[in-house]
Amino acid sequence: MSYALVRPVWLGLETYARATGLHPQAVRRLVALGLLEPVRNARGELCFTPAQVAEAGRIQRLHEGLSINYAAIGVVIDLLDRIGELEAALRDLPRQR
């Protein structure tokens, strides 16, 4: 059996909303659309990791900077992640001369 050495940090909905600059209702909408994947604590409240603050920033940049609607952002993020994986795989391949 293993135990975590450090207790995980979770942000509640209000704290997460303040950290991202989003209204709590906007955060709930992103969760409903599947763009954010929080966990629920024992009381059923939404909990986010600090790393998900960056995810919200990415979503906001795509929405505001490129005028992509929320429904399409999921597809764009999936494609960007896949491109990143392919680029990493290419870097790991031995160079042919």
C-alpha cells in the first residue's frame, strides 16, 4: 500500500473562478460542455486542481483571441494536443542522415 507524501491541493468553485477571472456560472458552463473536468468532493461540490487554471486560460485565449465558440474549442484543443504529441514523437525519433 502506498500513501501520498503531500496532500493534493483542490480549488473550490469560487476560488477557481477568482483564479481564472471567470464567473462561477461560466465555469459551470465549461464543465457542462466537457471543456473542464473537475472532480466532486464528498459533498458533491466541484473541485479543480491548480493545473486546471492554465486550462481555463487556454480556453479563454481560444474563445476571445480567435473568436472560436465554446462548442468548437473542444475539437481545437484535441487537435492541438494531438499535434503536440506528434511533435514530441518526432523529436524522439533518431535522425536520419
